[in-house]
Amino acid sequence: TRMNEPAINQEASGVYETSLVPSENLSLVWNKIEKYLKRSAKRSGGRENIEDIFYRILSKKTNLWIVFDTGSLEITGAQVTFFNIYPTGKKMLNLDHTGGKNMQDWVEQGIDTMIKFAKENDCDGLEGVGRHGQWHWVKNKKGWKRPSSVYEYEFEEKK
């Protein structure tokens, strides 16, 4: 290599990986992903704010995943998950918060990673509540269904 050539290829490769981030490493990636998760928190209807998400990850109540470009190492997305174990014993991997940019480039690979993780942890499947537009990512995939949508009505006097 020549002296003026970079040692690391800084160009985006268009190849993405999804990686679990141990809670003790949260501070290493937080400033890169906070903006993605903040948008998701705003859509929660007052159920959760960005600080809640941070502390749930830190206390290991939820898992944090990052999506990054393997060429540039740029973090382009984040996913928060948790195991939801129902009274019947059914165990689901809940896709709690998802956010990022250029999701069309990495969402397929991210879903595959979530499915693999869920199976490795003896889950019966994946579940999540999301905005209506998220359905289009999985509607043509075998096995995915949308058994219900979540709607809400908040009493005015409680605001």
C-alpha cells in the first residue's frame, strides 16, 4: 500500500450487519442511535420516552441491536427487543422500537437476525406493535400475519 492510501475502506459497502450491543457498551453507541429511537418513543403515545428506553437497555430489561454498514461502519439503525413470556408459557421476541435511515436497505437482513435470535432463545415467534407503514416490510413474507391493529382513545380530562 502507498502512504497516502487509507488503511480502512471508509466507503459505504451496502452490506449491513445487525449486532447485539451488551448493556455495558450502551454509552459507546448511544449518541449514534438516540435520534432513531427518539422518533420511535415519540410515536408511543406517551407510554415511553427516550430516557425510559435508555434505562431499560442499561438495566438489561431490553436488548439493543444496531445495524451498521460493514464498509463504512456507519450505524444506520437500531432495534430494541425484549422477551415477552405469557401466562401460558408462550415466549415471543417483542420488537419494541425500531428506527433508522435507509431501512429498505437493511430491514430484510435485520428481520432474519431477529428470527435467528428468537429461535436460539426458544421463542415461539416474533411480535410487535408498530406504525401502519411497517406492515409493508413483512406482508409478503410467508408466515407473517396482522391479527389486529392497535387503536387508542385517551380521555380528554386525563391530559
